Amino acid sequence: MEFDRFASSYDSSFMGRGSRRFYADLIRELDVEDGDAVLDVGCGTGSVLRYIADKKQINGFGIDVSENMVALARQKNPAFSFVAGDSARLPYADGSMDTVMACMAYHHFPNQAAFRREAWRVLKPGGSLYICDPRFPWLVRAFFNTFFKDAAFRTVQRNIADFAADGFRLANATKDFYVQVLCFDKPL
């Protein structure tokens, strides 16, 4: 795994420091309550769950393809449950999560459609899904999507359409030149 190689230095690396902007934007939009079951898909070192847990008493869950990232997430959040696994096959019960999120991860998912179906499956009716990902101009997006094997950056409009096609309802879209934070609801 690519992220296994630099898991121990990720938080202090250029990529980790750059991700903090996304974490802050997501957390600003996130609406969770004490006691909520919150799943971070592509959780990395568990930083987003750590930030949330500093403010709310949540039941935190994380999944990442990198076993080394998961090991660090467990150290950072010993009360939460983390597993190494695939975003296309979430090992959680139907309707078990109040919130599912993917921060700086969705563009890495090799099967985004399968993730959308899995997020729908594990969310409770009325639950929320948050996607926080880069919002690149078309030329930058085309470059990354062409030359990096694990890149699948999408426009805000494409993401909204894809999630809507899978039954999600857009609750809020916050975007600037660089970041998109999309909140979807699973209707009751």
C-alpha cells in the first residue's frame, strides 16, 4: 500500500499538513450529536475523529486500506474501533451509522459507486454523509486523473449527481476555489 510507506510521517508531511485545511472545513460543516455512531471511511491516522471527539462524545469507527494508518489511528483514538479494509465493502451492519464521512479520501476510492452504495447501506434513515475533497479547476483535475493511477477527482456537480442517483438528498454544499464539502442525507 502506498500510504503504508509513509504512515508514520503522514501527519507532519506536506500531504498531512495540507489535509488539515480539509479537516477544518469538514468539521465546521459537520453536525453530530453526543452518542452518534460516526464512521470515517479513509480515516488515515484518525485525525478527523480525534478532532470531533474533542468536542462531542461519539462512538467512532474508522476504516482505511492502509494497515499502518489504522495502527496510528488506534493509538490516537484508543476508545474507537478501527479496521483495515476496503471502502467498497464496509464491515458494518445495515443502518448502524448516524454519520458517514470521507475527508480527503473519496478521490482515492477505486470504486466510488460501490462506496456510495455501501454508505447508503450502513447509514440509518435520516443519517448524513459528508464528502470533503479537493475542488480543482478542470485542467488540474484532468492532469491528476490522467497521470496518477489512484486519482478520481470529480466536480461538485458530478459528485452531487452521482450521490443523488444513488438516493442521497443534498442537504448542503460548501465550496471555495480549493475545497468542496458536500453533505447528503439519507431520507427517512
